[in-house]
Amino acid sequence: MMNFELSQEQEMVRKVVRKFVDEEINPYIQEWDERGHFEPSVMKRLADLDLMGVCIPEQYGGSGMDYNTLAIVCEELERGDTAFRTAVSVHTGLNSLTLLQWGNEAQKQKYLIPQAKGEKVGAFGLTEPGAGSDVASLKTTAVKDGDHYILNGQKTWISLCDHADHFLVFAYTDKDTKHKGISAFIVERTMPGFSSRGIKGKLGIRAGNTGELFFDDVKVPEENLLGKEGEGFKIAMAALDNGRFTVAAGACGQILACLEESVRYCHERETFGKEIGRHQLVKQMIANMEAGYQMSRLLVFKAGELKNQGKRNTRETSLAKWQACDFANEAANDAVQIHGAYGYSNEYPVERFLRNSKAPVIYEGTREIHTIMQADYVLGYRSDKPLSQMLPAWPYSDVKEEV
Ligand SMILES: Cc1cc2nc3c(=O)[nH]c(=O)nc-3n(C[C@H](O)[C@H](O)[C@H](O)COP(=O)(O)OP(=O)(O)OC[C@H]3O[C@@H](n4cnc5c(N)ncnc54)[C@H](O)[C@@H]3O)c2cc1C
């Protein structure tokens, strides 16, 4: 069924997040960004507002709302700043939804419930110094030792590295079988041998926390293996289907913020005796932003609808992520252009938007990786079958009956 209207509940959530962003993020974000400061109380406030487990079923501590409500939350958060949408992307998109999809009941009780309630924060450790797009070249190892695994290795560019309590970590349990030898583990920050270190000097998302994870003989109990040994690659790719969805939705919010700032400036600034919005070439930039916003949103909601139906959506999510992030990057570039020299300074937020809009074109699949994926689908080199474990369809009342 196609419906382009937000439900009353979705509209209410949108208003709550917008108010939160306008009152509790926007007044402070420039200072946090300049200081490179991640404000942890924002996560606490997101928990107070029941936004840390938006589409996790209520039985697992979440709000039980649908995927497009998660999209709306991400859009509104990134209208403020990319940092907090990124935090929700890794906490809910990459970590909690992965526990919902692949976790056993004990893992859901121990890790998913506190995460969905926002009592604990989750993150996702896949990338390594020598392994980004090429996941199978990762080097972290997990060696079975009695009823534990011993993890050794290093991750880098991990969002929430210094703030998360739980990490989904991908490591080789069998080096000889390439990506079929990767396994997924739930690692707690408090486990001896684990440490983290933030990265300084980032181009954007400076109000976010990104950095390295180190595993020095970290003893992880066997019950923290997610799925089966060797399923890690499949689990990581399925996690990205959800993470990418939140990134795409957030990009819509980035475009919206560019539009709002640009429209305001178009009415304020005059050249050659008229508002700059009256010049055709400026109108073109505004029109491109609007087109990018509307098209991206449609792609996001289409992917969200497939998720609601419990159907595989790798192709649609990849397309939404690729296009929305490119549109957002272009919108931010044009927003600076519209502001002229003033856009080149932090007197206006558009320079932050431009810096922030670059990472989403790189993370959760670079522009090039998504381009190749889309071409491969069309050419018939790639097709998706339902996974052995799919996320439950929404509404979740059916799940409750099964349990
Ligand atoms: C702010 C930020 C936050 C992040 N958060 C996380 C996180 O929480 N968890 C996590 O695990 N990772 C995270 N990442 C890492 C991110 O996912 C990787 O940076 C991304 O996967 C790309 O990998 P790479 O940087 O190693 O680039 P590479 O894979 O080394 O790519 C370099 C260039 O080569 C191109 N390229 C690579 N392979 C091909 C190909 N086959 N065909 C054509 N072009 C190709 C790429 O598109 C890119 O332009 C984050 C990154 C950033 C910037």
C-alpha cells in the first residue's frame, strides 16, 4: 500500500525531535563543533525521549514504532547536526537492530533491552586500518580457548568509540576461508584488554566521537558470539542495510537544513537591486536542493516500507543511501555558494553542513561501492535472496504472539 502522508504518530515524533533539536542542540552545536566536543548528555536526552530504540519491539525495551518513524527521527536529528544522527545510526541501525535480527534470547535480554531503553550505548566495529570497503582483508582474530574467544587486533574510524558500552566486533575465527571465516562478537568496554582512542583533526562531524579500538587478548565469553561462527560477514552486511537506511534518512535532514538556511539568506541578501533569490542561477541551486530532498525522501520511505514488510531491501537501501548522501553533499556545497563569502566562515552554519556532508558519502559504503552495487543489480551480476534470519515485519504484535 502506498501512502505519502505521515501518520499522526509519525507527525508527533517529528515535532518532538524538531523541538529537541531547536532547543537543545542548535543553540550549542557551533561551540561543540569548534571544540571537537561530543556532548554525552544528548544521548541521555534521546533516551528520555524514547528515541534510542525507535523501531525495536516494546518487548525488547524499544518504542515499537515502524522503520519510517526511525527515518523521520534521523532526518530531524541531522537537520541539527550529523553527529547525533550518526550516533543513532550506529547505536540503533548498526548495533541494536543487528541484535534483534541475529541475537539469541539471552543476548537480547542482556544487551538489546538496555540498549533500546538507552541505558547502554552500542557501537559497531568493522573497519580496520587496512580494511574499509574490502571487509575480508580485516586482520583482527578471535581464537577459541575453552569457553572463551581471545580477541586481538585493532579497529579504526569507529563512531562512539569512547562512549559506547557495547561493541559489535568482527574478527576472523578461520583465516583460511576468507570472508566465510569472519565471526561477530559482542564486546563490552569493561572487558580487560579493551581500549579506545579518539581521532583528532577530522574534517567534519567534529561534535561526534570517532576513533580507534584496541583488543589486546580480550577474553570474550562464547555466549557473546552473535549468530554462528563464520556468519560474521553476512551479519555485517545485514547490519549495513539498517545503518545505511538511517544515513540516507539523515541526509534528507541535511538537505532540509541547507534549504532552510539558503531560503532565509536568499530573502535577506540583495545584489543588483533585488533579493538574490530573484536571480535565476540562485533559483537553480534552490530548485536542485528541493528536488534532491523530495527524491531522497521517496527512496528512503520506499526502503522503509520494505523493511516494515520484513522483506530484503539491500538494493533499495543502497540506492537511497547513495543518492541521498550525494544530494546532501551537493546541497551543502550550493548552500555555501548561495551565502557567498559569508558561507565560507562559521558566521553561518552552512560551512559546518558542507564539512559534515562528506563523511556520509564515505561511510557505510562509499559512493563508488554503491554505484557498483546498483550497476551489478541492473546487469544481473548481483541478486538478493531472503536471509536465513530476517527482521520481524512491522507491526510487531505478530512477534509478541510467537514469543
Ligand atoms: C566519520 C566516520 C565515521 C565512521 N564510523 C564507522 C563505524 O562506526 N564503524 C565502522 O566499522 N566504520 C566506520 N567508518 C569507516 C567507514 O565505514 C570506511 O571509511 C568506509 O567503509 C571506507 O573505507 P576506507 O576509508 O578504508 O576507504 P577504502 O576502502 O580504502 O577506499 C578508498 C577509495 O577507493 C575507492 N574504492 C575502494 N574499493 C573500490 C572498488 N572496488 N571500486 C571502485 N572504487 C573503490 C573508495 O570508494 C574510496 O574512494 C567511519 C568513517 C568515518 C569517516
